[in-house]
Amino acid sequence: MSETYNIAIDGPAGAGKSTIARAVAAKLGFVYVDTGALYRAMAVCFLRKGISQDDEAQIAAACRDIQIDIRYEDGAQQVFLNGENVTGLIREEEVGKMASASSVYAPVRRKLLNLQRNLAQTANVIMDGRDIGTCVLPDAQTKIYLTASSHVRALRRYRELAEKGLTCNLQEIEQDIIERDYRDMHREIAPLKQAEDAVYVDTSDMTVAQVIDCIIQAARERGLKEN
Ligand code: DC
């Protein structure tokens, strides 16, 4: 089999990674892999079992019985927890918080590593997360570090929730984002950081179209051949 082309996108919560990665994947005919969804599916399991986010031993024990799978339906990623499609459950705030807290533990990260690497070996992927360029796919041909100020990210999240008719508080959202950033960047294993060879893209003052173009351009400069 010929070598696959991999694009790794890392960055903090709310930087726009999934919107951008999905659009780039559609333009290039790549598979989009949202790795946060995998950590979220594991978090669903821990929450259902009533495990505290600080209970490393119980989380490690629960990991032994967890099977996570990804499938694609009409091009959309579906995540399965022990055979159950949990895609509709993973966007809750509570699940995001548990995912961030539980992803600091080695057994949780180990559980997902091979799944992510296998996906990247079998297809051209654009994979987003926190440690893709630094740890999961260190040989990815293109690496992007996508970020925006915490204020801009909070505003985007606020507008998203407001559009859904949900009442929310901008200060609280920004505070949550700052806490999540801190935890993701300061954990011991595979913390969020820019890979040395990653292109730094601050999207605070960029349109979605500009960010998409910027990433495709970076990939072309790094050997991407389009059909
Ligand atoms: O991208 P997201 O918000 O769906 O991710 C949820 C949490 O999962 C995030 O706060 C940290 C963790 N995560 C991780 O540790 N490594 C990844 N590659 C992706 C997500």
C-alpha cells in the first residue's frame, strides 16, 4: 500500500479545529478524525459508572473493559463505546469536563493510541486533538497548531450556545476555557503544546475560509499532491 498523507491539527478548546478540519477533509477528500470524541466516549463510560474524575485507580480499572471504535456513516464520524453508538451523548459540558480531567491518566491515553495510529496508516487523514503532532503522529507530513485568544474562543462558544437558544454567561465560559487550557497544557503525559515543526495559526482575526486556505497551502508546500 502506498504511504498515506497525514495532517495533524492541535490546539486548545474552541480554536475551531473541528470546523476547519472537517472542511479541509471535504476539500481534499481526506478522512476527518476527531480524537476529542474518543476521549469523550471514554468519559461517558466513567460518568455512567459514577467514577470521580480524581479516582485514577477506578478510571484505570474501567479502561480494561472499554472498547472504543470509530465508523463513518455518510462521511460523518460515529464513535462506539462497547458497541453502542454514543455520538449523540458526547457534546454535553459534563462529558467535556470529564474528558479533559480523565485524559491526564496514562491508561486512558494508551487505550486510544493504536486506534488513532491505525486510522492514519490506512487512509489520508486530517486528525485533530491535543497531542497529534507531538505524540500520536510525529511523522505527519503537515502539522498545524491552531489557536485563538481565550476571549475570542469564549465568544464563539457563547454565540453557538445562544443560537441553540441556551442561556449562558460569557465570563463563565471564558473561565472554563482558561481552566481547560491550563489542564490540557500542564498535564504530565502528552500535554498540549506546539510541535517544533508545526505551523502556528492564530485564528482570532481570520475568517474560516482564510484558515482553510492557509492549511491547504501549508500541506501543498509539504508535498501534498491533489488528484
Ligand atoms: O477537543 P475536545 O474538546 O472534544 O476534547 C475533549 C478533551 O479530551 C480535551 O479537553 C482533552 C482531551 N483530549 C486529549 O487529551 N487529547 C486529544 N488528542 C484530544 C482530546
